[in-house]
Amino acid sequence: VAPDSGARYAGTYADPQGFGTLVLRWDGTTLSVSAPELEALGVAIDPTVIVASRNVLVLNVDGNPVALTVWPSSSSDSGYLVAREDAFTRIDDAPSN
């Protein structure tokens, strides 16, 4: 995966019916995540995101890997993040760090 590949995923993704919000940030070398609603419930989210392939991101949630498949939307090539458990829709671009 190219070194600048994390920039395409940076943004805010929402799942208002389930897990809340994921915020992905790209600092030029590392893709990171925060999940405010999950973290407020005591769920441990490792801030480092693994870009496993162009269409798969891996988060570490409570010590377990969770794969998110990246799907395009009409406005972005990373419009949706889909896990087996749920889906997040991109609602905003996040500023790079």
C-alpha cells in the first residue's frame, strides 16, 4: 500500500443507529482513529489503523481486530466503512494532522 494511501480515508463516518462516530485522521505517515461514543462506553480503541489493502482497514477494538471494508459512494471513493457488525457512512472530511 502506498505511503500516502491513508489520506483517502481521512474523514468522519457516522452510524447514528448503532456505534456512533468514527473519526479517521491522516498525519502523512499514520492513519489513526477515534470513536468518541464507543470510548465513552469504556470500549478500548487502539488509535492506530492498519491499512491492510486499498479496500480493507483494520481496527483493534477491545483487543480484537475488526476489519472494515471500504466502499465508494457517489461523492467519495471511501464513502462507507462496512464491518460484519455494522456500517458507517462518511459525513465529513477530517483535517490532516
